[in-house]
Amino acid sequence: MPWGHIAAKAWGSHQSPPVLCLHGWLDNANSFDRLIPLLPKDFYYVAMDFGGHGLSSHYSPGFPYDHQNFVSEVRRVAAALKWNRFSLLGHSFGGTVGGMFSCIFPEMVDKLVLLESSPFALETNELENMLTYKRRAIEHMLQVEASKKPSQVVSPEEMLQGFLKNNSHVGDECGKLLLQRGTTQVATGLLLNRDRRITRPEYYFNFISRELFVHSIRKLQARVLLIKATQGFYDVRRENDANTEVMQFVTNSLRSVLKERFQYVQVPGNHYVHMNQPQHMAGVIGSFLQSKERIPAHL
């Protein structure tokens, strides 16, 4: 990449149909370590680390993190791998990036699997906050870039406890798995790999109106599978998590626009069910990926 490199890990033969896997906010490619071994072996799965996450390079100073930049990364990775058409599997923020990509480059995406996610973030309850988010993102970036303070080194146990405190849906074992790729061992302990300029996800989302949401998903050529966990998250900011109306709008709109190309499944578990109990969704994802109905690409 112009600013460094995108790191990834792969499963299967590169001669098989490709599936690009996109992790959630502040996670990394290890997010898929427990799910992909349970999926059909006749696909080539590549899980990438978004820029500033995992083992990928941080963006250059002054170059902001933004939703559309992450969408651009998907296009750059596809170009580097010489993929003209592939499937996308995204968890949480990764699904939102994948959804936006699938609408901007509809002819490139065969199937879109959304785990605890939506193709876009809707502006519901966020209109009054949006300029504040943009301001905070810019101010935080300037503050971190001006700071000479080195990254904090902590013990592995302290790192894990801090991580679990901020990620209540992740268990000990899955927390350790994400920290394997999300930290670097130094002489006195562990350092977080991720870019300190990245903070709360809502600062970087491109929130859109319901009208634009419906207009955008009409561009989709992909078949879409949306998997929702019964104890998962409904709201980006989490404070209004009891409000399921937005997700109902998303699923109703996808069903209305895509018709038989849309499939919605609920599974028991929380926001990290793909790591905690991957067996709850592996069969559904496998059947969806292997289904033969293919939407022709319009050139």
C-alpha cells in the first residue's frame, strides 16, 4: 500500500473461490480463527487486518482514518490479489465496510455475509451528534500526533483484563486470541499494535439517511446473508441498545429490495458469537456460500 502494508492470513487453496473476511472495530484477522476451520474447505478465505489494526501498517501522520478509506483498502486488497469477483464475510464494523463496498462495486461481490452488522450505519438518533463526532475525530488525531508520550507497556495479564473490561462480549480465550495478533511482546511486557489515533467507532462511521440506505442497497448484485445474535448489539453507540427498530428497518428494507436474494437468521449468543460459539452459525454460512444461485455481473 502507498503508506505501508496490509497484513492478512489465509486458509485453503488460492485456486478456490475467494472469500475476503473483514474484522470488527479494533479487532484483527484472528477474529475468524475459530469460525473459518468450520466452514467448507472448497473456498479460499483471506482475513485482512484493516490499516492501523493487527499487523497492518498505521496510516501516515496527517492521513485520517475514515470509513471510506477502509472501503478503499478492500478495493486495494482485491487489486493486489487480482480478484475480479469474490464473496465478503464481515463482522460488525467489517460488515458495514463490506456492505458499502458491495454497493459501490456491485459487480465485484458475489455473496455478502453480515455477522452482527448492517450494510451501512443509519443516522437514526445520531443527527445532532454527527458534527461533534467529526470534530472529536480530528481533535483526537491532532492530539495523538502531537503527543511524544510512548505507548504504554503492560503485563500480559493486565493487558487481557483491560481488553476484557472494554469488550464485555469477549471471553478470556477469545480475548487472548485477539491479543496474540493485536499486541507486540517487548522486554518488559506487551504493547498494543493498533494506532492510538483510532478511538470510538462512531467517530469514523459514515452515517446515512434511511432514504440513502434504500437507494444504496438497490445497487447490490450480491446475495446477502445477515446473521443476528439474540444477545448481540443493535446500536453503534450501545447506549440505546434496547431499540431494535433500526435493525428491523434494515432487515425489512433488504428483504423488500433483494427479495429471494436476502436471508436473515438469528442465532443464540452475543456480539462475538462468531468467536465464542462459531458452531452456531458455521452451517448456515457454509450452506449460503455453497448455494449455486449466482447473480450475473452486469458489465
